[in-house]
Amino acid sequence: MIKGILALFTSGLMTNPMVLSGIVVGSILYAFLDGGEIFQVYKNPLFYAFALFCSCIYVIGFRRTYKTTGETDWSETLLSVAVGVFRFVFSSLLMMSFISLFDMSSSGRDI
């Protein structure tokens, strides 16, 4: 297990800003909401709009892909935006799952 966690850090996946943002959001959601409220957050389109906004700001601002002619390659850039949204949402879900693995409280969370 420790080798797997170290591999995530050495591969650079854990240092991706979209993954780190998802980890922070997942931690906040798990800390302050119960299972039903978390379910409602993931059913709300505004959550995905927020993830899309964050991904657009990051990719277009810092990770834009260019063609050899120097123009922006919008197909690759938009693909990176979509992958960023997926990373954000998936890492937030996995973070809540990881925290619940070690949650010893008797609060009766129902996720």
C-alpha cells in the first residue's frame, strides 16, 4: 500500500491541481455534510459547472496546448478541460471513500 501511494506522488498525479482541488472538496464535503446531502451535491449540475469552471481556468490559463504553428490547439485543450473535470470529480469521490475507510466515529454516516 505504501509503494502504491509513493507511486502516485512520483508519477505526478497527486500534484495535479485538479486532483488536489478534488481532494480538498471531497474532504470538506465529508466533514460538513451527511450522506444524503453529499448525494444531492453530486446530483446538482452546479457542482459540475464549478468543476468545469475550475478546469477551464487552470487549463486555458496555464496548460493550453499549441500547434506547431503557434496557434492554440483547441481540440486538445478542450480534451484537457474534460479530463480535468473528470479528475476533479473522481478524486473528490475517492477522497470521501478514503476518509470513510478510517472514520471511527459513531456518527452513522450513510454514504
